[in-house]
Amino acid sequence: MHRKSLAYPYLIWAAIFIVVPLLLIVYFSFFKDGSFTIQNYQKFLEDYYIKALIRSIELAFISTVICLVMAYPLAMILSDKHMTNKQIILLLVVLPMWMNSLLRTYAWGSLLENNGVINSMLKAVQLAPITFLYGNGAVIFGMVYNFFPFMVLPIYNVLCKIDPSLIEASYDLGADKVTTFRKVILPLSMPGVVTGIVMVFMPALTTFLITRLLGGGKINLIGNIIEEQFTRTNNFGFGSAVSMILMIIVLITLAFMSKKDSLDKGGGLF
Amino acid sequence: MKKLTKAITMLITVSLLILSLAGCGESKNAITVYNWGDYIDPEVNDLFTEETGIKVVYSEYANNEEMYATVEPGNVNYDILFPSDYMIEKMIKKDMLQKVDTSKLDNYKNIDNRFKKLPFDPEDSYSVPYMWGTVGIVYNTKMVEDVVDSWDVLWNEKYKEQIFMYDSERDSIMVALKKLGYSMNTRDEKELEEAKKLLIEQAPLVLAYVGDEGKGKMVNGEAALMVAWAGDAMVMMNENPDLAYAIPKEGSNYFVDSIVISKASKNVEAAYEYIDFLCRPDIAAKNAQYIGYSTPISKARDLLPEEIKESEVAYPKDEVISHSNMEMFNDPSDIVELYSSIWTEIKASN
Amino acid sequence: MISFIKKSYVVIILIIMYAPIALLMLFSFNNSKLPIWKGFTLSWYAKMFNDASIQQAFMYTIIIAIISSFAATVIGTFAAMGINRMVSWQKNIAMNITYIPLLSPDIIIGISLMMLFSVIKLPFGLPTLIVSHITFSTPYVILSVMPKLKQMDYNLYEAALDLGATPWYAFKKVIFPEIMPGVIAGAFIAFTLSIDDFVVSFFNKGAGVDTLSIKIYSMARKGVNPTINAISTIMFSTIIIILLVMNIKVNKKLSKSQTK
């Protein structure tokens, strides 16, 4: 009852529904009308596609940094002994998903618009209204909002697992709070930070809904380009090629994570 | 953690209860209908089932291309679809539709002659018109002082960051082509290049390229000008009396969404009954009132409330519609890649 | 003072997370189809009970979530147990495969499965949706069960076997109680992800099988009908109420046992 064969059903499932479909994408990206071609990849070299990729990386990077800066203190507060109630925290973070994410992102649109709730509040206290929507700022906000939980959870998890005696030892040896944080807590929490960074960066890099709902359609990211190939242009070959380029980025991050051992050292999601 | 177990068990019980109440028995006599989102009065399907005993399995899509992408691989069988003009042309070419014998439809005679023998289906052998409309400019009379009668207003620096364009390559390029005086169905690469430059030039003035969310924002006074369908304009003007609608003098797009029977349909008889039902004046009127778009059936139009029936937004004068600069889209299959790269380039210029 | 700052930080983040939800609930009572406040009404709730297509979408959403989260939990739990027993290199491969769907963009999972189903000519419909949901949610179950297995003292299981327990009995009595919290958290997450998913479902749906997410997206041309807000409000409130009731019951039990 406790053998590795227990994993076989899953591995077969994964082979059929994860590995084979990815191989199909590889196939479609290299074949056009039945013959081998690299045309689909060449097409991506147009400067506006490259621009879109660079912009996607920029925006995903900025939102990851913001998520990290906001999530780390939160995770520290939550992992404090007095506040520890893992289940409730997990629930609070996961519960918003019970309200459809399309609807929620849509709702931010009406909260943030020029005549929206937030600007009306600013006006009421005699402040100048701010244009939040329709641009990079709004897209970054949407990314941070949607993917924030994936940064909090892993960091929170590693912080909970740090042995308090290590921190005490550091104080006993005369280190102040900042030094203890820098020399003890931060290095020990690195696996969680790495997991968090990856879990935020990847979906942010590839979103197509957030740009559409909050970016006012002015920003076309790599996800939008893929989506367009499959739903509007019907150009499966090019869509697959762009997907492959993204998958290569995924695999590089995966290799990076395995190397850092963030998966095994408690940097998991839960 | 136990509470979670209980929570989940309870949730499952509750949902199973709801399921059993809703009753999802598959009856043999059923048709599958694939329509635009929110493009029918929900009561109509129930009425149809009540009258004929035929169950309606109903699904929705967001745009023609999405519908096509779902239907084309052939492993989903829909009976009834509601493509627009150019998509019907494409589907006829691809042999995806069944011929419709209009003599078998008692209510087909109700359809105005203006909507028969349209260019995408010149013999009326595949499609029955469902709704139609025009594309124009919705503007806020409190924010726009100029007379709005031309696409030029969308390039006026005065309205910087007060313009909503439609987030679709075809509709936006249409606007630019029309402003330049070209046909919106042009295949001339030079003309398309000009249109692209024009749209790149316009990009800094545009507040956003919107989908539906633009409607609520226009009503709210978020922007002054918006490219919109007449049916949506009706809904917006109803909510905010400061809004008005104009079809630019350079011409525009007018579209017809029609009912067709998919080649894969197995229940053709029921499909005929469904189409006939939708063409009945009282049912067509119910739909037109719910959706806000214009019905091609005059008898149905007569049943509508005065303010809709007489509206020149929903039912523009014949001379406007029949003018040669009002065009319908044709099948874009041959230029879809060019359009897509033009659109990416416009977006990348931001 | 510091504790006040800490608390306010948590509160501010919670407000940001829940603000749009409050707004959506508010608009389910709004007397207008557009998101502009025009007075209170219950008509969207009444409409919800008359709108068969929304009820159907709700039904499919729940059916898919129940079946896929159940299957993902079973497959995932056993997979985690199996992977845990593997030698290091096998474990590495298995975990990397598990991480692929977690890291790959939704859109790639969606289209790659769509291509697979098209190639093998499996008709799109409920089965394709369920299969695709199981595929993207199983890794979350595995990751949620894994840490519990690592914490568990494996000797206990051996001891049970030595004392004559059958492997199944030992699993039921020793392993399962230990990993239970991880299993339930995994199931809950799988269920939630399934309800919330749009992208993967969008590419793998079939005739007449729309989930709420697809329904919301397809309404984009005509405007999201507040009936959707109404049904979402009910779903959200139901889960909150259930969790609260459970919480109160457990607290009562706790305080009772403490006073005794």
C-alpha cells in the first residue's frame, strides 16, 4: 500500500495529457501543410513581436518585484507565532477565487476608472483624480492583484518552518534585528522566495485577460498574440511556435528551480 | 481541518440537491443551438420547448471567429448557428452549412425583402436573417461640441484620451479605410498600409480599445466618443440621454447576423421548426426588445414600443442603408494574417 | 505601535483583495444592466431562477468541479505517496513533470489539450472538460500532500505491518490520518481552481456545455448580465456561511471541552 507503483496511474495520466500535448505543439510549430518548416519561428523575428515579448518580460518582472516587496512583510507578520492559523490564512487567500476571476478583474475596471469609485473618493477629499486604467500601470496592478497569493503562500510556508532557536541563537550571539534578518531569516527563506518568484512571473508573463480587461486593449502581450492565433487568425502553426518560445522559458525556470532545490527545501506552495 | 471536510461534504450535498431540482435529463428530441452571448431573450427557448416539446441545448460564443474555431474541427455537433454575413460566406465555401429550403418555413414571408438575396448568400439558400445593425459613432453631447458626421472626429486632437476604439482589428481598420475613402473590403496592400499609418497616428488619442466594457464607461462619461454597434448605442442612450449616435458620411459597415443549419446537424426537422419560430413576429419582437438590435421583420418592428420602433438609430432611413458606401464585410480568410500583423504593429506602437 | 502597523498592513491587503468582490455583490442588487448604480432591486435574483441557461452553466460548473477535484485528489494523493517512495532521480523526473502544468501558461495547457482531443477525435464536451480540469489540478494536490508525507514517521506504518495489519488497514489507520489535512487542502484547492478556471475550459468545451466562466466571457459583446453577479454572490455567500458555521461549531466544542 505504500510503494512507488502508486504513482503509476498519475504518471500515465501525465504522459498522455501533459507530455503528448506538448509534443503536439512542437510538431505543429514546425510543420505547415504537412512539410517541415521554420517559417513560423522566422515570423516571430518581426520587430513588433520581439517588442511584445520584451514588454511582457518587463511588465512581468515589475509585478514580480512588487509582489515580493509586498508579500514578504505580510508573510512575516502572518508567520508570527501569535497569528499562526495556517488554515484560516490559506482560506482567506484562496477564497476570492470563489468569485470568478474574470468578474473580479472586470470589477477593478469599474473601481479604477476615471469616474470610478476610487476617483470619486479622491475628489470628495479634494484631491486630483488619477488616471489608473488603460496602460502599463493598470496591467501591473492586475497582475499583482491576481498572482499575489502565489507569492505569499510559499514564503509564508518557509518562514513557518524556520526553527525559532536559530533566531534566538543569533540574538544571543549579539546580532541585532537587521543582522539576524539578513544573515539568518532571509537566507533560510530563499527557497520560498524562489518558488514565489517563479509562480508569479510565469502567469504574469503569459496573461491575456488582464491586458484586455484592465489595459484598455492598448497593450498586446505575448499571451494576447498566442490567443489571437488560436481564436481569431486560426494560424495554429505560428501560435504553436510562440507557445514553444514560452515553453522554453518555462523549462529554463524549472531547471533553475531544481538547481536551487527550492522544491525540496520546503519552498513548496503549501 | 475537519471543518473543511464537512464544508466540502455539505457543499456537495447542496449542489447535488440543486442539480436534481434543475433536472438535466437528455431528451431525444432536442436541438443544440450555438449563439452569441446574451443574444436571445431567455424566455424564448422555454416558449419554444413548451409549444413544440423540443428541448433546446443552448451554448454561447463571443465572436464569429471563436464560433468557427469550435465548429470547424467537426467533433462538436451543433444544429443551429448564428454567424454574421462574412462568416456565412466563409462557411458556405468550406461546405459547413446545410441548404435551407425557405419554402418549408411558414414565417419566412415575414422577412423584409431588403434582407433577402444579400451578397453573402445571393440565392437565400443557406441563411435566414436574425438581427441586423450598423456601426457608427456614439458621442456624449455634453463633451463634444463639433458636429459628429465624419470619422475625422476620431482623429481630432481636441479629444485626446477621450476616444474609445473597438478592440478588433477588422472594425478598427474598417474605420481607417472608410475615412480614407476606400472600400473596407480592399485587398490593396498600399491602401491597408495607409490605414495602418492612420491608426498608428491615432493611437495616442485613444483612451482604450474596448470590448463590451466600453458601454458602461461611455454611459458614465468616461470618454467622449466611441465606435459602436447601433444595438449597443440603443442600450447606452437609454441609460444616458446625453449620448447620441451618428453614422459617418464616409459610410460604414452594416451587418446581418443570420440563422443557419450546420452540416453536422442530425435533427434538421427540429432545426426548421426552431428557425420558423424565431421568425414569428411576436417572438422576433421579444428578442429585438431584449437584445436592442434591429429585427429584419417589419411586422415584429410594429410590435415594439414607440421609442424603439421610431428610432433612427436602430432603424435608419432606407437611403442611409442603401447608399453605396455602406458595406458588408466579405470573407477575410485570404488577408487575415496581414490584418493580424497590422494590428500587432499598431498595438506595439504604444 | 508596531503591532498596530502590522495589523493595518494585513487589513489593507485584505481590503484590496476583497474590494472587487464587495462591488460585484453590490451590483447584483443594482437596478440597471450597466455597472452604474440605479437603485436597489432583487430582480436579478428572480431572473436567475427563470434563466435555464445560467442554471445549466452553474450546474456544469459544479459537476465538473466535483468530479475533477475528486479524481484529482485520488490520483494526486496516491501519486504523492508513490513519488515519495521513489529514489532520487526518479523523484526528480516525476516532480519536474508535476511542475510543468503548474508553471506553464494556462493558455498553453488549454491549446495543447485541445490539439490532443482534436487529433484523437474525442468529441468536445463534458468528458474533455473534466479530463482537462483533472490534468491541471492534480499537481496542486500532489504538492499539497507531499509535505505531510515527508513529516510523517514512516516507522509507524512499518510497525503496524509488523503487528499484523494488512497494508490497506495500515494505510487507513496510520498514513491517511497523518496526511488528511494535506489531502483536504488539496481537494479544496482543486475544487476552487476548477470553478475559477476560464482559459483551459474555453479551449476544451463542447456543444451545450458552458461553465459560468465561459458564459461570462461570451457575454462580453452584450455586457455581463447582473444575473451572473447574483449567482456568484450566492455561491460566494454559501461557502462563507458554511465555513463560518463550521468555525462556530468547532469553537463551541472547543470552549465546551475547555470548561469541562
